[in-house]
Amino acid sequence: MRNWIWGRRRRSTAELYFDISPEAIYVIQDGHYVDCNPATLRLFGRTRDEFVGRPLGLTSPEVQDNGVPTRVAVAALIKEAERAGVARMPFRGLRKDGTRFPALVSMFLAPRNGRPAVITTCIDISEIDGLVSAITDGLARLASGDLSQPIGTALSDRYEPVRIAYNQVLADLRAIVEGVGERVGAIDMDTGAIRRAAEALAARTERQAAALEQSAAALEELTRDVAAAAADGARADQLAADASAAATASGDVAQRAIAAMEGIERSGSEIGEIISLIDGIAFQTNLLALNAGVEAARAGDAGRGFAVVAQEVRALAQRSADAAREVKARVTAAGGEIDAGVRLVGETDAALRHILARVSDARGLVARVADSGRKQAAGLGQVNAAISEMSRMTQENAAMAQQTNAASLGLTERARELGDQIARFRLERDAGPSAPRTATLTRQGS
């Protein structure tokens, strides 16, 4: 081992470290403190005479913070050092003035003057303990949701930056929680507005869907009526065509009837002539019978039979003349009636022609009405299809509005849950009897 000249003595590196180490190093042998370095005396506030040669018990209270007697804890530590070569444990140190401090004690075994000894190092961890306590308390408050209390007690220069950093993180977290709380409140208000708007939209959409459904049903019925009217118009057009054809045929029949009447009139004239001829013959026969009767009278009894025949011929001629006059009178009357019939048939023909013209006009109107009905039926069919599509889309919009409403309800519930989580944090310190300000949210009415 390298030796160093320290003062007037040549000393080894271990001896030099023992003397100048900032950590307390002391040697225990046979239950007594047999040696220590200056750092030990400074740590425990004693002189060398007050420390070296004294029995164990000067460096710690009788009972540790965990309730274990110090002698039992030291014995267990020495036993661990014997087993593992070195042992370390947190320790509660005791100064001469009675103050206690947290320490970290390490022990290892080494021979001294040929006998076993325990070399102990003791480090005052008050600064570390203060840091740990402050951070532990701060984290405990943070875990309970209290963001209002930073670490107020200043630490040593070595650990003060940790306290400052913690306080800054706490301030940033408090600002974040406040901002999240405000935004959660805004989200809650917005989702409430969205929910109310979605509910109103859903209600209006449902009413609109019902109205469209009724309109679609009415329009469908109207479409059927218009289609039936169009079919009736087509049938009316066909009937008008049939009536026009019948009127045309009636006109032809009237023309043939007029021709037949004219033929009858001509036949009547001819019959009149024949009757005049028969009347002339009957007149001549009557004259002849009269002359025959005169001659028979002159003949006396010889002409009596011939007189009877002449008398019968004269009677027959008279009856023929009477019949011819009667036939002539009837033919004359029939001729007048035929003239009247011809006039009536002519008037009928004129009327039929007038009716045919009106039927043609009516047929044109019915055809236009039927065509218009077909177009209206087609247009109403398209409108019906459009309204059916609008009804379907409105129903889909109603379903979408209900989904939006459900989504807004879910978002509101999540915002409420987030608000409940944010409300766990206290952002300001308690001010007397007044309640602390927490990150609460304004709830919107459902």
C-alpha cells in the first residue's frame, strides 16, 4: 500500500482516508469504541476522550424508530456483516446534546491488533431525509388530490433545486388541472347544448317523417286516383271513338234511308200513274157496261142475260174505280208521309252530322284529357317516388339524430366522469373555515 507523508509521519492511504474522510468512521471491539476519526467527533458532538474507550450506546438511542432495541438491531447488523462481509442499515443517531438525526450505517469486519473488530461508517442523511420526507409528504398530498400545498420548507443548497423543481411541477399540474376543469365545464355545456339540439332535431325529424309518411300515403292514393282517371279517360276516348264511328254509321244509314225514301216516292208516283190508268180503265169499262146495258134493254128478253152481265161488269168497274180512288188517296197520303219522312230523315242526317262534329270535338278533348291524365299519373308517380325517398331519408336522419343524441349523452357522461376525477383535486389552500376551492364543474341540466 502506498504511504503518504502527513505531518511528520509517513502514513498509508487507508490511514490518510481515515483521518480526512468527511464520513464518520469508528472502530468497535469487545463492545467498546476503540478508535474514531475527526468526522465522528464532529458528527456526534464529542471529544476523543468522551468517545474512545466508552462502551457501545453513545451513537444511538436505546430504541430505533421502528421500535426495535438498538442493541438487537446492531447485533443483527454485525451478524449480517459476518455472513455477507458488509452490512448496511438506516439508523437513528444520537448526539451528545440529545438531538437525534437520521443516518446510514455500514459495518464490515476487519482484524485489529490480531483480534476481530467492526469498522463502522456513519453518514448523516438529514438532508436526504428532509428531501425524502418533503417529497414523500408532497407526493402523499398529490396522491390525495391536494395540489394547493407546495413544499414550503427550504432544503439544503444541494437539494434545494429538487424542491424548486417539485413546486414548479406542482404549479404546472395545478394549472393543467384548472385548465382541464374549465374545458371540461365548457365541454359539458357544449354537450348539453348538442344534446338538446339533437333531441329537438330528433323530435322535429320524427314529426317530419310522420308528416311525410302521411303525405306519401295521400299522394299514393291520389296517384292511384289519377291513374284510375287516366284509365277512365282512355276508356272514354275509346267510347268517344266508338260513338263517332256509330254516328258516322248512322249518317250512312240516314243517307241510305233518304235514298230509299226517294225511291219509295218515285214508286208512289208510278203507282199513282198506274192507279190513274186503272181509274181510266174502270171509267171506260163503266161506259162500256152502260152501253151494253142500253143495248141489252133494246134487245128485250133476248138481251136480259147480257144485261145482267153488263150490270155486274158495271158494278165491278164501279168497285174498281172506288178501290183505285181509295188506293190513290192512300198513296197520296203515303206520299205526303214519305215527304215528311224524307224531311225528317234529312233533318236526322243534319243532326247526326252535327252530333258527329261534336263527338269529334269531344273525342279530341277526351284524348287530350286522357293524355294529360297519363302524364299527370306519370308525374305523380315520380313525385311519389321522390317523397318515398325523402321519407326514407328522413327516417334515416331521425335514426342518425337518435344516434347523435345517444353519442352526446355518452359524451356528457364521460365529461361528468372526467369532471368527477378533476374534482378530486384541491387547487387552493384552506382559508379558515371556508371550504377549499376544488376543480368543480358546472353541471348542465339533463
